[in-house]
Amino acid sequence: MLMTAISGKTQPGDGVKTPRGASVAAAGMMTLSGALSILMGVSGIAQDSLLVTPSDYAYWFDLTSWGVIHLVVGVVLIVTGLGVLADKSWGRGAGAAVAAISLITQFMFVPHYPAWSIPMMTLDLLILFALTRFYVGTSG
């Protein structure tokens, strides 16, 4: 009778998918962007004096509304960032969609705090680039 030991460890090429390169970078940037958006959301909800409220702006919302928007987008960015990191099938597409939504909301938020919004828009563009570039999964 021939017995073989089965190792619990996986080896490269065993069909186990792990994110690499740009996916890991995108996941890290998404969790960072999400955490920063949550912090901005809390500032908006608390009516922080750091934020300016222009009166004649086309995309005008009160600061509490902006706070809730940033809070929700931040939480979704973190969840999708973890999905990308876990190499979930929905992660990359959902991550790109949420990064695009974050980019749009940051653009609309520019008059309130441009020193915050412009770097965050840059981060969102980097996330979009990392998630939408050609992806070659691991072959099994």
C-alpha cells in the first residue's frame, strides 16, 4: 500500500490566485483613499471650520450631506479595496466603479477644500489606472 503525505501548503501554479503588482498597489491606494474619505466625511458631518461653503456653486450641498457622501464612498472604497486584495471576481470592476465615483465627488468638492480634493483626485486616477490596465491572472 502506497501512502503519500498531502501538504497543506500551496505551491505556485496550484491554481491559487493571489493578486500581484498593480492589483496590490490599487488595493493599498483604495484602502488609503477610503480611510481619508472617511476622515473627510467625519469633518463634514461635524461642520468643521476647515471647510468653506460657497453660496453660488452649481454642485451645492450642505456640509453634512458632503460628509455623508464622503463617509459612504470611503467605506465602499475600503470594502472594494479588500475585495481586490482578496482577488475576488467582483473586486476590480467594483473598485474601478467606486474610484470613478470618488473621482467625481472629489471634483464636485473642489470649491470646499481644493488642497484636499486635487490630491485625492490624483489618487483616484492612479487607482483607476492600476485597476483598468491589462490584467493577466495566475494560470493554474
